[in-house]
Amino acid sequence: MRTVVLEEKWPVRGRHEHAAGWLRVWVDLGRAPRTIDAYTRGLAEFLQVCEDHGIDPVAANRADVAVFVRELTGVQSENAWPRMTGEL
């Protein structure tokens, strides 16, 4: 049930099998729901930037992470919320 909720809230996460597995580990370790939500949000932001820039998130390198950090700290990140949540 929880997985379905996360996929509805963060559709980009549902398109990446490794992301779902990574989050499942944290759920299985008993992390608090708000912690899982925060991890999911951050992961969804990273995955969206990867999709936007044609980056394979599994093979991302330091330069790719730098693109993500620039997106987070730049003006474009202000517009990212609706795109990542599907609230356009």
C-alpha cells in the first residue's frame, strides 16, 4: 500500500526500479514515515534532473551530481516542484 502512495505522489520514482529497491531497504529497516518521505522527495528530485539531462542515475558520476546540485541551488529548482509532483 505504501509503495502505491509513493508512486502516486512521486511518479518519477516509479519509473526507476533501482530507486524503488533502495527505498524499500530503508522501509524494511524501519525508518520513520517522514524520513522515507524526505528520502523519496530527494530521490525524486535527483531522478527528475537525471531524466531532464539524459543522465543514467545508476551510472551518474561527480559531474552528473554537480548538475543536480546546480539545479537545486539555481533558479530552475524553484520551478521543479510542480514538474516532479505532476502538479502542472
